Amino acid sequence: MTRPAFAIAFAALLAVAGPAAAGEGMWTFDGFPAQRVNREFGTAVDQAWLDRVQAGAVRLAGGCSASLVSPEGLVLTNQHCARACAQTFSTPENDVLATGFSTRSREEERTCPGQQAEVLLTIEDVTPRVTAAGRGKTGQAYVQARDAAIGAIEQASCGDDPKLRCQVVTLHRGGQYKLHRFRKYSDVRLVWTPEHQAVVFGGDPDNFNFPRYALDAAFLRVYEDGRPASTPGHLSWSPRAPREQEPVFVVGNPGSTSRLKTVAQLEAERDQQLPAAIKRLSELRGRMIAFADAGEDNRRITRDALRGVENNLKSAVGRHAALGDRRFLAERRAGELRFLERTGDDRAAVAKAVTAIAAAQDAAVDLGPAYEWLESGAGQGSVLWGYARTLVRAAAERAKPAAQRMPEYAESRLSLLEKRTLDPRRIEPALEELYLRFWLSKTREALGTDAGEVQALLGRESPEALAARLVSSTRLADPAFRRALWEGGPAAVRASTDPLIQLAIRADGDARRVRNLWEERVEGPTDRNGEILAQARFKAFGDTTYPDATFSPRISFGRVEGWSQGGRRVPALTRISGLWTRATGAPPFDLAPRLAAARDRLDPDTVYTLATSNDIVGGNSGSPLLDAQGRVIGAIFDGNLPSLGGAYGYNLATNRAVAVSAMAVQEALEKVYDQPRLVAELNGTPRP
Amino acid sequence: MIRRALIAIAAFTGVASSAHAGEGMWTFDGFPAARVNRELGTRVDGAWLDRVRAGSVKLGGCSASLVSPDGLILTNNHCVDTCKQQLSTPERNYGRTGFLTASRAEERRCPGMVAEFLTGIEDVTPRVRTAIGTATGQARIKARDAEIAAIEGACGSDAKVRCQVVDLYRGGQFKLYRYRKYDDVRLAFAPEDAIANFGGDPDNFSFPRFALDAAFVRVYEGEAPGRTPFNLRWNAARPSAGAPVFVVGNPGATQRLQTLDQLRTTQDVVLPIDQLTRSELRGRLIAFGERSPENAFIAGDTLYGVENSYKRARGQMRALTDARFMAGKQAAEAELRRKVAASPKLKAELGDPWADIAAVQDDYAEVYPAYHFLELRAGGGSSLHGWARAIVRAATERAKPNGERLPEFTQSRLPSTQRSVLEARPVYPALDELELSYWLSKTREFLTVDDPQVKRLLGRDSPEVLARRLVAGTRLGDPAERKRLWEGGLAAVQASDDPLIRFALAADADARRVRAAWEERVAGPTDAAAERIARARFAVYGDRVYPDATGTLRITYGRIEGWRQDGRLIGPFTTFAGLYDRATGAPPFELPERWSASRRVDPQTVLDMTLSTDTIGGSSGSPALNAAGEVIGANFDSTFLSQRNAFGYDPTVNRSVIVTAEAITEALRKVYGQERLVAELTGAGGAGSMRP
């Protein structure tokens, strides 16, 4: 695996602060450097342009981005963002994920369980209110006061309006708190996906690779009151060939970056968090692969989850390799010292904050395993466990006053949580059992057989026997059963004899205890001191830089362009003809049947995918790729391998986003998947 | 869970000047007897050392001790796991039932197992040094290996003798080790896996521990038990805390003499690849085993090995990311470098070997993935692939003069390679397919799909399809076919249409190319610099330093003692009573029926204990000896924090874990009804005549 060549662009790298390089930055809509971008790119981005683009951009609550592309609520995203939905409609007899999901009329569009689409309306600075709440407090008290203030602001602003979602987003690691108001659509239906193999062509080997030949696009539709929502603010569809070097914009919700973290935090990622994640994901991957090998049905129920595990793993490996470059960390260390030198009178306070954050990372080493296995990663992907924990906690939390609740049970967040818990959803018991076995055995491994927390979980059973018993006898797969517990509150939960509910109750004390410790010794000190550093950065460098990614709407700019790798030029565009060359017939380089059958009909010169120098990260999946006029010419679905180091810094020379072109999507809709109705809707032409 | 906050840095020296009490895996010709006697109040002298050496055994990658005049050898159950597995079938599973014999006639030969006794050590440093001269890179390695082959070859062709030139102090010394070897080793007794490995992976590298990890094998000559001239005495008395103790065995490998830059590469490059690949393989093996009891049986031994290596490496990573531990290493390196810099003579003679090693690290990171996947770990553990590669390479190498061969095919080493290829052993195609397909997929993942080497390896196949085709089509599972190819040499190999032979032939060029690149760009320059660091260390500290472990016979000393962890004192002993308390009935805390049905053993018997001796993987099976040189137990493990032992000994936490002779004797008698073995051990016609 190539190591990201960080050494190249140190000067261009936003270490602790400093001016951003061309292409660099996941900018907020209220902080976009339009003038500079227009100067560099010859574009004409103004407030009206930004408003238009913001109104057409969508956040998908499942962790993706998307765009509105018709006046009747049609949404473009990636197939991999709609895959979990398609998977829930797949059966051994009718494997719609494999064959592609298609509809002949709107009546056939099907609601995706747990999905919600959100369009940003306004951003409001609430920094003074939030920082005032935390002032003078430390540790967990600080975390609770801050979270309570945030919950109150969200609730006050959106109330119980079913069409609105309010979220206070923490920016600059505590430097700013901004209230984001979204228009929300909680009925999101699946409209179309291509054949699965057309999307995952190249499989894990080609993931984060370019040149790439993946038709990673899908369409959803937002509904309101049982009818397609009216969305006049949609973006326009432009299925033309992208051009090398043309300016492009990506609007979406990058999930998380670590660019403003201190060196101690990066070392903790390198030495603790990433190695732990890599080992965990690797073993889970191995279990899933061998499980899938046992039969076609196992393969079918595992493929979506496996793909997710492999994606996360590859991303973690790439980030670990980036941090393994000791020159990179040395440069960051020097950057931290330079920052310290510019802080003037604040120097002592800043140095103290940096030290406190380092101490919090040491505490994280001690608390990390228990926190991960009992709290943040409990269940390891088991949907049933997720239901059990949510039901147990919601019962306890909803009985408390707003200010004392865990933040995920704040009034402003309950409606999405309820939807995700109660929406009917297909459960695969064998996969559930695999997750639970894995979680229980790894928890024992990490915390030790003799730990009280482990004995509370396992009793005298083995992880394998317990997992089997839980999955075979729980009734949580039944939405009516879940609803009864949600509505029945603490009394119903306490009275329940469901073994998974009982396990969640038994585990809750220890999980809360370690979470309290975590907030007191890790999260509290890190966030509190992060605020101090952010303020000092603003003082030293101004507040014109962009914040770390926070899965909130951002816009990034760049060009359609390739890069050089080991002296070799990688061009920006691939064409459909390249797919035929790369196909060997052996998985994962085998062609999807319908796509292969359409070979003669498809224009070989159609631009299939493209690389751009936009600054993106996981969460941007599904983001529209816009041209200078703000028209949709593609959808982001990946980055190249060097972009994985983008978690820590952007490198113009090598970081590339990867998109599937609108041109290829339209070509496939017309010539492979026979979707004239969708093509007409996208292009605003009369329906066939 | 053990935390890192325990290390008293003041008490910890890493590789600095003189070793600590308890520290050091000493060679028999370099044991600091006077100092040890002073510290422990013992009376170790040359005769004592000779006696102990004569009773110590190297058993493949394990250690053992000779405990009767009739060739009876004590080792760990986990050292005969593979043998047990090979003698078993899914229907007659000795892992589940234990391997018990009613008479010697029922003892069964372990395929491929060899027992070796060290009979002499001779210094050949000048010869090897002279041969190396001023060569660099791969030429240096070739010159060294050719001279080693010549020295070993000069030992002659006595089938009972093996000679091995051992590289000590990373090139500082070369010693010729001469062994008397026995290649007919038979299994005499092994307990059930459930008691030998009680607690399974969760308890591995843990203490308190409750495992009866002991087994007996016997060396044979002809059809008679080997009449060995000397054996160690068995002492089944209850051990007492604080008593001096020695562990004698063949610790496999340590990296204590590596520089900080090398350790960083271990941390950033080597361990991440190792741990990632082990984690996924572990997952695959677990899920494969879950499909059926037969699969669980097939994958069991391999899974155990993977989990053991995984946990050990986790402990090593813990040490490398422990700021206090690494500060100790830094201080030690800085001290040596300062002293070299302060001496104009040393400086002129040695230059700056630390800088030379630092300069190699980028190349290391670049070449290592290909070296790891195409050469070092090629085949991913598949024994079918291992045979194919050995047969293909042997055919080429045997045609060359001794001095030009790859070291593993020189005259002196060929017999053991040959035996490992030709010995009959069961093959489980499903496991080979899993291992091969895993290896191919990981190779593609790390070297990337468009790499020309990967394309040559896979052709247009997927890893899964190729693995299935190779395993389904190969006839190498048949020992007769292996013999035919081995004896037929290059002509037979080239004429073979066996898909795995064709595959190994095709893959050999890339594997040799990456091995050459590794030797030229990494191993050669590293060895050259390491040898100068060894000279620096001798010059500054004299011979008060011990060499890194090399899988050869060493002796380490210490006491029976516990340690302090999280402010809590952990005692050195566990008992059978504790075993019964810990048994939940759910695997891996489930007792075998012989144990659960009735409790015949004395509950106060000491089962396992910890020693402050300095051991590491390879030390498994080593006898623990009291001051009189009597066997009081067998080393089988160390604690989780001891895994830092690879990089430095830490007297506050490093502990070896021993199964006691007392517990073994009690179990043989009361649980297994093996009075015959007990009588042999105690040198008595009947039970009860224990010597003090």
C-alpha cells in the first residue's frame, strides 16, 4: 500500500492553522471564501449561488450526502448509501440488491427503514450561550452543562415541528457552536439502484483506488404526507462530459477529520485508536468472510455489512500509514511550537491546555478498552442489541428533566431515534448472532475474564452460547414488540422477560459508569481545553479558516484533475471502455450481467468516473459534484488512497475525490436499466 | 486488565551496561556463575552447568528436559499439540481424550519431531569474519552464509549429529553448536486439551493460571528407548516462594540489541502488518471452526497458534507505545553512543552504525510488504504449499555447490528440510484452501491489485478460485508423490503437472527477487551495522552482556516470586482448588470428564507458579530447576506484560509461568492412573520414593 507522500506539501498543509491551499478546505456555508475561489478559478460564486446550492443539497441521516434533482423530491446519492435499504428488501427469491431495484411507477417506491433526508435552512451562531453554560466547569460537569445548553437551544428553536430538525454543531473543536436548522423528510423511499456488481466491480481491491469503474449511484425520493414532496429548489441535472481542469464544487457532509487535533491526540490515534480499530475490524472481517463462504444465503446477508467493514478497515489502515510517517508528525510538532510562539500573552494558558489534552489521552489509554467495548462499540453492529440498549436507556432518560439526560435522548433528538427504533426492518438472525458472539468474546478479551463487567455480561455462559440464546429467544425483531416497550416506558422495560432487554439492563450500570469516567477524564478535559486552543487560534490567525469535518453541510472547491504517483501520471477521467478492459471474469472483477449484456449499446467514450482535487472525507459519499454553474455533473463516492491521509491534512498534489459522472448514470439508465421515466424526470422533459 | 503504569524506570535498564538480577538469557559458555551464586546463595559451577546442559533438550521450536534414563522427556502439551493433532482423526481425537499409554509399546511416533542435545560449543568468529571481509549488501550475506555452510558441512554426514553456526550478538560472535540428535520421538503422555489449555485464549499470557500444560515424549533408537547417559532428577516436592530457580531452554528470538530506529520500524511497519493479517485470519478460522465440530478440529491447532502470536504481539506493541519503557531504551542507547563518541579509537573504528541503521529504515518499509508476503510468509501456513516450495527450491538448490545454496538447503540443514517434506502426516484440504486463499487475498491487498508480481501470482483467477484449484488438483498430500519429486530432482519437478508444483515454480522468481532485494538493501546493511554495534558493546561493557535469543540453549535464573500489579500483590502460586473454583462448565473454562467427574487430586497441590526468570517464546517446555539442578516444573508461558521481554527485561513485571512437577505427578497418579510413568520419573520400583 502506498504511503501518502506528506513530505511534498508541508508548506501547503494546514498544520495547526495557517492559510489554506488551493483546493483545501471543507468550508461552512457561512464561511466560504468566495472571493478567493472566484479569483483562482474564474468562477462567479456569490451569495445567491451559495443559497441555491445549499437548498439543493441533502444530508442523509444514515451518514451520507445527496442532492435534490427534480421538483418532485427525487434525490441522487450513491448506491452504497442506499445499499442497506435495498438489502432489507432482498430475499433469497428476489435478491433486489443483486439485480438492481427498479420501479415502473411511484407506487413501487419503498420506504427505507430509519432513513431521513435533511436540507439545511439556516445557520445561527450560538457560541456565547453554549460557552457561558460551560464556563468555570471541568470534567463531566462541563460536558453535561454544555450538552444541556445545546439540548435547550435545539428544542427552543425547532420545538416539536415534525418538518424541522435543529442541531447545534460544534466547530473548530469547540471554537464555535452553530445552530443548524434543517427541513427534514422522514419518509424516504428507494427509487432505483443498479446491479450490485456494477457498483462493487473491483471489490475491496479497487476501493479507494483510481482509475475506477463503479456505477455507484442510486435514486431515492422524499415523501410528505404519503406523496412525493414538492422540491422546487432542486439542482439541475447535467449529464455532459466533465472536462479536465474545469472548476468543480462538492457539497455534502464530510464526517470527521483530525486536522486541528494536537500532536498528543494524533499520537493516541496512531498508537491506540487506529491499531485497536484495525485489529477489531480485521477479525470481524475474517469472521464474516468465512461465514459468507458457508453458503449463498450467508453471502447474501453478509455482503452489505462486509463491504462496510472492509471500507472502514481500509480507511483506518490508510490513516495509520499516514501517521506512521514520522516526518509528518515531526512537522506537526514543529507547527504546534510555532503556534505556541504566536500566542503572546496567552502562551501559558495555551501550553497548559495542550498539556491537559495530552494528559486526557493518557487517561484514554486506560479507559479506552472499557469505553469502547461496553459503551461506544457495544453490540458491534447487532441491530437487535441496538434496539435493546435504546429501549432500556430511552425509558430511563425520558423520565428525566431535559438538562439531565444523555444528549442522544434530548427532546430534540427523540423523533429520529424513535423512527430508527420502531421502523420495521428485516433482521438476519445468523448475522446478529455473529455480531453478538464477536462483541462478547472481544469484550472478554479486552477487559479480561475476571473483570466484573465481563462477568456481569456473561455470567457462567460462553460468548457463543449466550449469543445463540439471546438471538433465538428475543422478540425485538418484531416492531410491535419494540413499540410496546418504547411506549410502556420504565415499567414495561423492567417487567420485560426478553433476554436481550435483560442483558441491556444488566450491562447498563457498568456502561454508564465507564461513560461517566470517560466524560470526566477524557472528553471533558479534551473539549474544554479544545475551546481554549480554538480561541487562541482565532486570536493568532483569525477565524477565516475552515473547521474540522463534523458531518454538517460543507462546500469544497477544486478541479477535475488527475495526479502523479511514483512518476506515473494518473489521468482524471475514466471511460466505459476501460471497464471492459479491466474485467477478468473472476470476482471481484466480473461484470454485472445486465451491464455486460448492454456492452454493444453503450458508448465506450462515455466518461464513467472522474478524479477531482476537492477536499472530501467519509460522509461526503453521495455529494453532488457541481460545475461552475452549480449543475450536477456527478456524485462523489470515494477518494483515492492518498486521500485517506486527508484526515490529517490536505495535499493538493495527491488528494483526490472520486465521482461517478451524471453522464454515465444517464447512459446506464437509458441503455442498461431501461428507465426512460427517470431520465425524463431528471432532464425535465415530458414523460415517455 | 493489566496496565502500563507499573514500571519503575529506575530499576529498568533495557540493554545498558550490566544485566539485572534475573535478567539475561545466558549462553552456557558465558554464564555469570559467581555473580549469580552471590545473589541467590547457590553453588553453580562448571560441573553443575555441564550436568544441566546434558539433560536439556531442543524439541523443534520448543524446549524440554530428559527426566529418566530411558529417554523420557518432559515438555509442554502445547509443544506436542501438532503431534497429537496428526495422530488424531475427527473420530479419535486425542486433543479431546488425552493421549494415554498402558505400556511403551503404545507410544507413537510424532511425525517430523526431532530431539537434540547440545554437546559442544566452538568459537568460529574469526573464520566467519575473515570470509565476510569488506563485502556489503547481499554479497556480505552470501559470503557469510557460504562460510557457515562450509563450517557446518565439515561436521560430516553422521545422521546422529547436527551442526549449526549460531550468530550471537547480531554478528558479534559466531559459534558452532554441535548436537546429538534423535529423530524417532514418540508421544508417551499428553493430557486433554481442555486441562492443558484450561482458560483457552482468555487465560493465555495471564496469571493466576490453571493449566496442566505438560506432556511426555520418549526418544527411541531403533525400536528401543534411547539409553541416555544422563538425565535430570525429578523433584515433585511442593515449591516454596522465594526459592532460587533456573530455567534452561531455547528462547526463540528477542530484539533487545536492536536500535531505537529498528524498534520504530517494528512498531510502524512490522507489527501492524502482522497484527492485521493475524486478526483477519483468526476471524476466518473461528468462523470456519463454527461450521462443524470437524472444522473446529481441523482448524484448532492453527487457531491456537494464531491467537498466541496475536496476544504476544499485542503485549509487544504495548511496550513499544509505553513512554516510560521506551525512555529506558533511549537512555541505554544514548549511553552507549556517548561512550563510543567519547573514544576517538572506537569512533574511528566503528563510525556511526546507529546512523547507518537509521538510513536503512525507509528501504525496510518499502521492501518489507513484498518480502513478507512473497517470501517470508508465502503460502500463509498451508503445508501443501510449504512442501511444493521446498520441493521446487530443493531441486534447484541441491544442484548447486554447497556454498552457493540458500542457507536452508545447505548440506547440514538439508536433512531436516527433507524430513519435514517427506514425513507422512495428515492433510486437511479445507484448511489448506483457507490458508492459501487467505494468503493470496492478503498479498493482493498489500501489494495492490495492479502490481505485476500480484498479476503473475493470480493470473486472471480470484484468490478463492485459484486456491480451490490448487488444493483440489495437487497430489502432494501423498508422501509417496513428495518422495518421488524430491528424489527425482529438477527434471521430475519440471516435468510435473501438479498444479501446486507448477504454481510454486512460477512464483519462485519473484520470491527470490524480493529476497535478494531484501538482503541487498535491508538485511545486508543492517547486519554490517549491527556487528559494529556489537563490537561497541563488547568494547564498552566487556562480556557482561548476553546475546539476543537465537533459538539455542540458554540458562536464566531468578526466584519463585509473584509481582505487584495495580497496587495489588499477585502471589506466585495457584492450586488445584483454584482450578475447580474457576471452572464454569462453559468452554474454555470447562473441565474434561476425568477431572469433573470426581475430585481425586489433593486440592492444595501447587498447579502453576511464576518465576522472575527471563524467558520468551521457544522457552516453552524448558525445565524449571531448583538449586540442586532438579526438575521442579516446566515453563509454559509468561504474563501479558512480560511480552515486552522481546525488547528488554523488566524485573518488576516479567514473569515466567510454570506447571509444577508436583501437579504433574499428582495428576499422573490420581487422574490418569499412570503409576508406571511416575515410577520411572521418581526412579523407583513403585510410588512414593521421592528424593529431597
